[in-house]
Amino acid sequence: EAQVTQNPRYLITVTGKKLTVTCSQNMNHEYMSWYRQDPGLGLRQIYYSMNVEVTDKGDVPEGYKVSRKEKRNFPLILESPSPNQTSLYFCASTISGPFTDTQYFGPGTRLTVL
Amino acid sequence: GENVEQHPSTLSVQEGDSAVIKCTYSDSASNYFPWYKQELGKRPQLIIDIRSNVGEKKDQRIAVTLNKTAKHFSLHITETQPEDSAVYFCAAFSGGGADGLTFGKGTHLIIQP
């Protein structure tokens, strides 16, 4: 089954404790992206990747890092989480970019930073 | 960068009536406009999209219109049903030097029985 998976689905952590949210897709998609969703603000793009070893900042990249060492995986790293990063995070992928094909979303990761 | 405004933030309609959600965008280079539906506790899912070389697209009860001159596009849902209740997001893709997708803030559509 074609899918985008994220782990963990729920996470409660404390300020400053490094964490990684994993994202994996099994569709051989080149384009992957991370969004955060906050009430009243919609979905905002954090980082995206056009292909392996190619990443770029979205609208709200501060406080986040990503890596794309393999086509299927696109982890989101919070080196020193802060309470303002409490949010619902979605990973998404498409074949070669949001213009060319349907963007598939993962199930979401709800992060709380205390 | 691109800026997408979406209105209204909440829309309540009677079952069977039509619903219209409107979005405006700022970057005249934007050329792809998808609409996503997000049910409570679920991930966003694409319901319809339109590219800049087309003025209107329909898929059963939903349609999207695009006015490039005015830089706005709209989602139309006819004969609304309870299962249409959800949050709807518009988005715009401008390409060029930025390959990201900019979303509107969402519209909570409520279908009244």
C-alpha cells in the first residue's frame, strides 16, 4: 500500500531535549516536505526536499533541521525544542513536486514541548 | 514570497445548499492551486486542483474556478451533505526559485441538518 508514515504520532518532551520525527514514504517520490499546523494559521511549510541531498527552507524553518540521505526518508530534527514548537506536524510527498502530482500527507505527529 | 488569503474562516450552510470558499494570492507567477479537505483528527487530502491554463474544473459536486487577472480562485460545493463538514484549505504554488506550497488559513465548513 502506498503511504507516508511518521513516527512518533504523539510526543511530549521538555524544552531543550533534542528530538527527531521520522518520515518515510514507499512510493519512490522525489519531493518531500514538512509542515506544521497551528489553530488559525493553517499549514505552514517548514522545509522541503526536491531529491536526495537537496533541501531548502520553507516559510518557517527557524529551530528545525532536516536531512535527506535516502529518497524514502526525510527526518525532522529539533535540536533544542521550545514551547512555541508545540504543534501538529505533517510530512508529505509527491513524485516530483507539488505542481506535478497529488501531495500525499502522513498521519501527523502531535508534539508538545513543556 | 507568496501570500494566500482565505475567506471565510467559518461557513455554516444548510444541508443541500451550496457553499463557496474564496482565496486570493499575491504572486502572479503562481500556476497551481490545489484544495485540501481535512476532517477532524485526519490528515489533509487533495479534493480538487486547477492549473493556471484552465479557468474552471469540476468533479461531481465540487468545482474550482480561477481568475488569473484578479488573482483569486474559489471552491464551490453543491448539494452539500453532512460528510462535507470539514476544514478546507486552499494553496498556491509559485515555482520559480521557491518550490514550496503556500496554504491559506483554512475554512471550517459546517453543514447544518
